[in-house]
Amino acid sequence: MTNRWNLKNKKALVTGGTKGIGKAITQEFIELGADVLVVARNEADFLTLKSEIKSDKIDFLQADLSKAEDIQKVIEQTENKWNALDILVNNVGMNIRKKTLEYSSEEYDQILNTNLRSAFELSKQFYLLLKASQGNIVNISSVAGLMHLRTGSIYGMTKAALIQLTKNLAGEWAEDNIRVNAVSPWYINTPLAQTVLKNKDYYNEVISRTPIKRIGNPEDVSAAVAFLCMPAAAHITGQCISVDGGFTIYGF
Ligand SMILES: NC(=O)c1ccc[n+]([C@@H]2O[C@H](COP(=O)([O-])OP(=O)(O)OC[C@H]3O[C@@H](n4cnc5c(N)ncnc54)[C@H](OP(=O)(O)O)[C@@H]3O)[C@@H](O)[C@H]2O)c1
């Protein structure tokens, strides 16, 4: 019974695990007994996180996941360190908010490569390790992948594609006992979201569209992610859970 509700000795890789939602996932995983490899560009944020967590069950891989060569580096270094993987959380994400007609092809590539290609490549290249451990993947999508929001079309496209990637991999890899799920947050209080939420009028508009009447905390998301990774969720695959304070069910 007890092992259904923890992540004891699971080896987890969390992309973008130094700030915001990824940081909360890393902290939650450590508390639940996992070893965590965090991937991000800036080591300073990792060192701050490590000093907060005070655990030797956390380590860092410096990589820019928008770059194909850095993705390869992450695969190689994870194999060298553990040669095993139980959990992959594809959390890294960024956005450039614009109207569709204003995007350059460089911006298109940057958003696609960071948000989508990294998840596709890491999932694909960790397949053998995940198969060996009967592990699982969680993709961090967004409610912007479910409906039109003001985030910009490219971000929405990547987040919708992550949900479809989740379904395809879940279907393909169920026979290998690899589960693949996704989580779709609405506004969560992180550095990324603060870039727009610092505008008081915008913030009030967001709250008016949120039945629970607050924006989410990173821990609201990390709890859902941790659950999906636990043995307790053994029969759940191919699903996308919205962590949105009721936003996606709020009609008129
Ligand atoms: N916050 C929200 O309201 C919200 C809502 C829905 C969905 N989401 C999704 O949730 C995920 C996390 O968002 P967040 O708000 O927590 O973001 P955040 O606060 O900006 O944190 C992003 C994390 O990713 C890392 N990162 C960014 N670009 C990277 C790159 N090219 N290579 C490697 N690491 C990179 C950052 O570290 P470095 O800068 O050091 O690389 C940081 O650790 C994203 O996929 C986002 O789309 C967020």
C-alpha cells in the first residue's frame, strides 16, 4: 500500500527544473524519495535550489534544450550518470507573445525547438531506459493547447502538439509498460507568467475567468505531476489533466 504513494529511489529527469513549475516538481519529487537530474541553462539558479533543498539526491545538467547538440549531451550524460531512468518530465517551455503575422521564422524555430522538439527527442531517445524501468513520462502542456488564448498561435500549437504526442506515445508504448501523460496548467505564479500578470488589469481579467478565483501555485501543478508518476496511477495513460481552477469548464 505505502509504495503506491511515493517515488522512493525513482530516477527522474526534469527539464527546466530550476524555476517555477519545474522547480516545484523537483522539490516534490525529492520529498517523495526520488533522485532528480535537473536540466536548465543557468547553473546559478540550480545552486540556489540545491541550497534550499539541502539534499544530495539532486544534480544538474547544463544544457540549452532548444539546441539539438545539447539534447544529445543530456542523453549521454544521463546514461553515463545512471544508465537508468524511471521518470521523464518534459517541462521546459518558453513563449514569444505576438500576433501571428508578426512572427519571424527564427522565432517559430525557437518556440518549436524549445517546447516541442526537446520533448519529442528526449522521449524518443530515453525509450530504452524507460522500457527497462517500466517508467513514465509527463509532458507539461497548457490550457493554451486546448483552446484559443492570447498567448500567440505558435505557443498554442506546441502545447496542443504535446497533448497529441502524449496520446501517440501512450498508445505506442503501453505494450512496453511505459505510461505517458500530460498536465495543462492555466495561469500559475512563476517567473514566466509574471511577465504578463504584473499588469494589474490583465491579472484581474484572468481572475474573473477563473472559478476558483486565484491563479495557481507551482505546487498545484507539481502535485498532479507527482501523482501521475506514482504506482498509484498505474492504470492512467494518455491523459491530460488540466490544473486550472476550473478555467476550462467555465462557460456562461
Ligand atoms: N506559468 C504558467 O502560467 C504556465 C501555464 C501553462 C503552462 N506552463 C508551462 O509550464 C512550463 C514551465 O513554465 P514556468 O512558468 O515554470 O517557466 P519559467 O518560470 O520560465 O521556468 C522555465 C524553466 O525552464 C528553463 N529553460 C528555459 N528555456 C530553456 C532552454 N532553452 N533550455 C533549458 N532550459 C530552459 C529555465 O531555466 P534557464 O532559464 O536557466 O534555462 C527554467 O528552469 C512551460 O512549459 C510552460 O509553457 C506555464
